[in-house]
Amino acid sequence: MTEDTKRAIGIIMPIAEELRIQISADDYFLYCNDQAIGISCNSTYATVKEFIGYVFATVYKHDVFDSHGEKIPPKVLQRVKNYWISDARLQQIKEAMAHERA
């Protein structure tokens, strides 16, 4: 885990605990309740933003409104989820990484 990721986890952990979100990380991904989010080139700031995006898209997914009382457009939520990795893709990545190490 990079130093930036360690700092981000230190910032995120108290919030995650309060919101009952399980988090962990490695060199490549931030895991929020088992949802892998790509962070391999992220700064502390960017990793914290990815966590905030996860909270925005999951905890508040049914009651997120803009300043006019309108639901946030799906395009915005898609942008928040831009670096989210599906379970199938995560498995492919891990298999490829294991193959490279062998």
C-alpha cells in the first residue's frame, strides 16, 4: 500500500466506521463493502474523493437531489462510478497479476 493510500485510509476510516462501511485497500484498489475502486495512481486527495463518491452513490442513492430538488442525473452517478471494478473484471485482473508474478 502506498503512503498516499495509507494517509487516505486514516482519513476515511472514522467516517466509514460511523456509516458502517467496511474498507480496505492495496496498491491497486480501495474496497468499500467489497466494491473494488481503482486507485493505483491516486493521491491521498483522489482516494478520499473516491470514497466520498462511493458514499454518495450508495448511502444516498435514493435521496440525492440537486439544489432545485431534482434527482442527480444518471450521467453524474456514472461519472462517480467511473473507476469501480466489477467482480468479474477484478478476478481477471488478479489472475493476470498472479500470472505475471509467476
